[in-house]
Amino acid sequence: MGFDDDYEHQSPLLDGEASSSWSEESDEPVVVRTGTVWTAMAHIITGVIGAGVLSLAWSVAQLGWIAGPLAILIFAAITVVAANLLIDCYRAPHPELGPKRNRSYMEAVRLLLGDKSAAVAALFMQESLYGAGVTYTITAANSIRAIQKSNCYHRQGHQAACSYGDGVSMLMFGALQIFVSQIPDFHSMEWLSVLSAVMSFTYAFIGLGFGLAKVIENGTIKGSLGGVSTSSTASKLFLAFQALGDMACAYPFSIIVLEIQDTLKSPPSQNKTMKKAAKFATLVTTFFYLCCGCFGYAAFGNATPGNMLTGFGFYEPYWLVDFANACIVLHLVGGYQVFAQPVFAFAERGMRKKFPNNSFINQVHTLKLPFLFPVQISVLRLCFRTLYVVSTTGVAMLFPYFNQVLGLLGGLNFWPLCIYFPIRMYTAQKKIQPWSSQWLALQVFSIFCFCVAAVAFIGSIEGVISARFG
């Protein structure tokens, strides 16, 4: 019986099944947890298969037929290892309260590493989650614009000057997110994650089908072992580094692991269920990533677009292009929430604890709508979440560069959030002695991932500067 199982049987408050009990902090009722391995997989796939899958063909094109697929497999392995380290930190011994759930990434850092580490992690954490919202807004706008262009090309021909801006599309997506953001928390959005996961499978299959059909139509597999040729070695390196950043952004889900794990029922222990969900979700994701990335590169070679379904390598059947992009938008509605809900929970929980008697922050109103069930409206939730969505939309409108922003976020956040802090927490949790064989293996793993993140960040910074000012 392991650490997680021991806690599962020692503390009835941790089972989450008795709705009359209260949490360890004694200020919130214990949530009834109903999640399963399937809902956890849906949450992970919703959060992971999104903006990233659409850029993988371009990423493989920059790295070539050997390094491209190999890099995808390496990132998959890194993701599983890092996720398992963090999953083991879900339950931890509290010095005063005994066995305790870490319901979020930040709770785990604070308990296992202390307040100073938590402050540093909080900066990266909130920036990463916020950046995901910006990226998803950019991606959704690209897909909305792609639907408009597809219809225009169908009516006027493929050489027509069909040009549409991103601003209106971003505003439309932002307006929808203001409404969807009123979903109270992760526990209330299982249906949205399942819908989004179905949408992600749908457009991934369509993208895969388009790539395969294009390869068959061409009668040859395009591309080369070294990838896209450039005018200089420096340009080649920057593009290859940016491709690594795109892959780094496409895979990891460490920052939402504990929030997802906290939705799971027991028995079996959340630890076992979450590891199973992480493994199978990563396998599914890797299959789609390899297929979409490789078939996309095989179809277009050096001309592979930055976004497979909006770069217009595919024109017909136009209705299928439209449908795939509509699926992307629907998926991103849920994907945005997967990354926004931890921010909402962190900020709102902190404000409620700091101002427990403030009516604006703590009061909930019941709105009775005709022919519908009563709706619980929190003024704090309405105002804070609206401002959050407005801000992500504004930043997306300032920097609407899909591949570059993906790579920048991947390079910036991959190592500290997905590797460094999980390793430190795991080491503290398991009391691993410095210079032991396990400690050395974890440090080598961390150094390798740091080097990958550093070059990805450098390449993506150069890409953003060139796109903005070049």
C-alpha cells in the first residue's frame, strides 16, 4: 500500500463523499468528487489537443523527417514522466492538519517548498495560464477567419484576394468566453470538456484525412531528412528552435494536473486513476500529433503552412474545411476554460479568504429565468472573469502571431513549471537524498529539459521580433 493509498484510508474527510463535511481549511465544504479516468482523459485532451496540434506539421517541416518525429516522441516521454512526478504530490503531510489534498499546483508548491518558491511559481503559473488564453483566442480567430476565406475561395476561386482581419473574430470569441466563464469551477464543466474532446478528435481526424489525401493525390512523400532549407545557418537554427518551442507548448499539462486530479472519485485512489488517465491521454495525443505532423509535412514539404487547417493548403471540399474549423472553435471554447478555471479559482479563493465579510466578494444572487432553472450569479465572478477575458482578448489583438506566440510560451514555461518545480516537489515529498542515484537522474533530466527550453525560447523571441518589426 503506497503513500496515496494510506491517506485514502486514514482520513474520511479526504474521500469527498460526505457533503456535510468540511475541508481542511474549514472554510469550504468538501466537494463531492465524481470524476473517472474517462473524464480526466477528456480534461487532459481538451487542454492539450488544441492550438498545438495545428502547428506540428510546420514544426516537423523545420526539423525534418528524422528529428521531427523523434522530437514529438521525446516530448511525449518527458510529459508522462513530469506528470507522474506531480501526480504523486497530490496528497502530502501537513505539519498541523495531517494528510492534506493539494487541490492545485500552487497549493502543492506552497506546502512542499514554502512561500518563497510559491511566489516564484505563481508568476510562471499565472503567466502560463494567461498565455494559454491569449493563444487560444488567436487560434480561434484564425479558424473563424479561415471559414470566411474558405467560403470566399469557393465562390470566387482560389486566386481571389480574400482578406479578412482578426479583430472582429477575436471580439466574437471573447464575447462567448465572457458567458462561458461564468461556469463556477472544474467540477461543473465535465460536459464542456467531453464536448471539446470530441471536437478535438473530429478536427484532428479531418486534418489527418486531408494530409493523407494530399499525399495520395501528389503520388509522392514530400520533405527531406533535414527539413526546410533556409538562406543561412542562423535562420535554420532559429526556425528549428522555434519548432521545439511549438512542441513544448503542444504537450505538457502539468499546470492543470492537480486540478483535474481533484475532480476524481475514490476508490480507486486518485493517484492511480490520474496516472492511468495521463498515460492513455498522452498515448492518444501522441498518435494524433505524429499523424497530423507527419502527414502534413508529407503533403506540403517545404511549403507546409504554420497552421494546417487555416494556412490554406486545403481548399476543397470547402464545407469540410469549414466544419473542421468550426470544430476547432468549439474545442477552444472548452480549452480556454480548462486553463482559465485554475486562475479564477486561485484569485477568487484568495479574495474570499482576505475579505471574508465583504458582500461584493462573497454574496451570491439567484436569478430566476423564464422556463429555465435558477442561475446562481456571483458579482465577483461576473466582474473579475469578464475583465480577465477582456484582457486576454486585448493582448491577442496586439500580438496575433500563431506559431511565434506558441513557441514563446512553450520555451518560457516548459522547464520551470513542467520540470523544475515538479522535480523539487517530488524530491521533497519522497525525501530523496542529494547525490543519490535517483537524485542524480532527476537532475540530469532537468538539465536536459532546461537546454531544450532555452533554445526554444531564443528561437521564438527572434520569431516574434521578426513578425512584429521585420
